[in-house]
Amino acid sequence: MAPAALWLIIISVKNLKRNWRHITLCVLTVATILLLFSNASLWQTAIGPMHNMEKTNYPFSDMHARLRMADRAASGYDINQDFGNNKPLYTVAAMKWLGLNPSNKVPVSIFFIGLFSFWNLWLLRPQRAIELFFSLAVLLSPPCLMLIERANDDIIIYSFICAVPLLLKLNSNLGRLCAWVGISALVPMKYYPAAAYALLLHREHSSKRLTFFVLLSLAFLATFFFVIWQELTVIHDRIPVAAIFCSLGGRLLFDSMFLDSGVGKIWVFCGFGGLLCWVAFVLFRAEPRATRDDPLNESYFLLGSSILTFCFFMNGNWDYRMAFLIPTIPLVFKWLSSNVKKERFLAAIYMLSMLLTLWPEYVYYSSVLESDNRWVHQKDLHIASIRLKHAASWVMIGSQMLIASYVLQPDIRLIISDLRASLHKGSRAKS
């Protein structure tokens, strides 16, 4: 018994030495979240003016609103006429079917916060001091903390959609079909999960199977929008437009520069077009990477990058959606240790621009004082901070698109080769 116990102790000590950074990340993240919820006033330091000051709905104000609508819908009220409803009714219908109401707000919110935190702490396993610092800077950034404080629909989507790469890892028709079903089940909540269909391109070498999923996705989306069109027209005018404050979007840099709306749209179009040209070059002309990374890390990167790129150019998303940066980080850590200088540089640019997108606006707001429930700020400092944030967001999304292009490059080229071979074979058969 003694030798066995000694052996277990030695193994435990070795594991502790090897994983101490991951343990530190878990402890500090969980402790920070618990500390914030132990004292409501601390949230003003963490997320500034986005903290919910209405004590009746604190915490988890967005979850409270969703459960309240489910309760009203269960009593027969047409919530399409409720001015406060600006989302599709999918989550409301599901909560109504489960019999949930505002009294369930805390346990439901804790459940999804637990799932959200589990995925994050499972995905991020820092091996170096810089990786530990960066992981903490992202997990404890104001947008991620705001998502926790609000318990928004986005935390529900995140909690479920993070299972999709694991389904794709099965590398089978059933796994891909289940992944497609998982994405499709989340699309009615906020539409943007449809961008995750891009994951089906990954490690897909059959043009026939890819064509099937593309057609299936298009048919599903067409049917879905046909079914909800009446509802969508009712809530369309109530869907909030992203503002330069506490939002993320390609147009917001030009809004913060007070350019004419039409001129801003032209700049966004030119910027997006330029990035697409760069992506096309990487996909079809650039030299392939010497090695491929872990398929699971690549899938998680594509998950986060596809959703954020879609949201960025749709210009209708709030800061807490930047939580989808977290799945992209494991692959970036690998690139940061690459032997290829170009890959290290691209990963470093992406990481730096990520921090400059997540933090500057809130570093400023954490230093100002509140007076009469209004945030007092110096206009020049405020404008400078948000311009820095939105400029960095363009660099972040651009570098993210390039990394995703390198990840998908071999898949796209193999699919095109397979398609050409099939067409050539068909033409020869006819002749």
C-alpha cells in the first residue's frame, strides 16, 4: 500500500507542476465571478455603465425578460405585440413548453453560466505565462463578464453550439448530420448561428456530401424565414441598432468618426471587399502550410471566427458576443509557438488586436465617477477610446479571416479537385 500511495503522490505532484497554469486560470476565473456576484456594486467596476441598476431584475436581467415573456405567452398573451420583444419567439416557446417563469431565473441562469464557464476552462489550457495572462484577460474582459451578468440568449447559444466541433470530430456521416441539426436548432434564436454552417467545410473532401449539406441548409433557412416572416415584420422595427458605445461592428469605426452614413457604408464595403480578395489569395494562390493542426482546435477556431465575422459585418451585435473569441484561442496559442515566422506574426497581431478590442473603452469607464445615476465622462477621451477599439476590431477580424483561410485552404482545394475530377469523369462518360 505504501509504495502505491507514494506513486500516486508523485504522479499528482507531476500533474500539478504540469497543469498549474490551467489550475490557476480556473481558480481565478471562478473566484472573480463569485466575488462580483457577492457584491453588486463591483459590477460597475467590471462592466461600467452596462451594469443593470434595476435591483428588481438583478442579476440576469435578460434571462428575466425572456422568462417573463414565456410566462405571459403561457397565459395566452400575444407577446408579438409587446414592445419589449425584439427577438424571435423560439426561446420563448421552448421555455413556455418547459413551464419556466421568472421564478426560475436564478437556477436557469446558473446552469447556463456553468456550461459557459465549463467550455471556456476546458478549451483554454495555457502552457506558458503569456498564455495564462492572455486567457485571464479574455475570460475576465468586460464583454464576457457582461454576458454572465445579463445571462443573455447568446450564453444559451454558446453553451450548446460549442458541442458541434465534438460531433464533427466523430468524422462520420452521423456526426456531421448531428452537427448540422445542432446548428439548425439554434438558428431561430438569433439567426447568426447559421454562420457556423462553415464548419461543415472543414476536413470535408467529398463535393457530393458538401453539396448535400449546402442545399439542405439553404432549404432549411428558406423554409424558416417563410414560416416566421409575419413575426419578423412585426418585431423588425424594434430590433436595436448597434451604437458606437458597447457594440461591435464594421460600420462603427466610421460612425465614431462622424462620417456620413452613406460614406461609412462605402468604406465598409471597400474594407470587406479588400479582405475577401486577401482571403481568396490565401485559399487559391498562397503556399500551403507545411503541417496541419489538431482538427478539434481548427474546428473551434472556425466556429468562433465564422460567427464573429458574420456579426461584425451585419453591424447589429453587442459587445458580449465577443465571447465567441474564446474558441479561437487554442489554435492561436499553437500558432504563436510555430516555427514559421509568418504564422507567429499573424497570431501575435490577432492576440494584440483582440485585447485592444476588448478593453480600451472599459479601462476608461472604470476610472470615471457616477453622479445621479449618470456616467460622467470627458468627450475627447471617450471618443478616442472607442475609435481605438473599433480600429482594432477591423485588424482583429481581418487577421481572424486570414487564419481561417489557411485552416480551410487544403479543404477547399481538395473539394475543388474532387469536383473537377467528377465533372471530367462525367464528360468522358458522355463522350
